[in-house]
Amino acid sequence: MPELKLEIQLLHDRVLVQLTPEEGERRSSGGIVIPATAQMAKRLSWGDVLGVGTSVRHVKVSDRVLFNPEDQMEVEIQGRTYLVIRERDVHAIASERTEHGTGLYL
């Protein structure tokens, strides 16, 4: 008997995010190399939106969002880890839509 596959639909204001792979070491604006193991202040992360709930108003699938990964809930789906966050916990959106942008680009 074939395995039944169920599609995941997010509810309310929830957003399903996959963390963007972090680059190992980073460089400061002055050119100093910062190793991946260096302790940093609380750091926000970028992630790719894979799904949105029915009440989400500003975030769309395929947007990149900035959020705090420590305050979110993890879920494992088919061996991969994703985060489920509320839309209100998104600090910024990086997308091709430029309605109210900052002038900064990824």
C-alpha cells in the first residue's frame, strides 16, 4: 500500500521558515576575519519563507525574512528542520517588492 502524503497548511498568523545557511567566517566592514566559532551578541537570522497561514498579511512565500531564531519553535519534516514563527516576530522582509524599502540590499 503506498504511503499517504499529507500537505501541510499553516494556520492563522504562522510562517514556516527554513534558515538560510550561514557562511562560515564573516568579515567586518574593516576587513577583520570573524571565525564562525566567535561568540557574538544576540544575532538575528535570515530565513526563506516556505509557507504562510491564512491571516498573514505582509509576508509571502519565497520572501527572505529577518527574525530571532532563539524565540521560535522548531519542527522536523522529512528529516529537515524548519522554524514556525508568528508574522509579528518578523523584523524585516527582503524581496523584490520595494514599496517601503530601506535602500539596503542583500
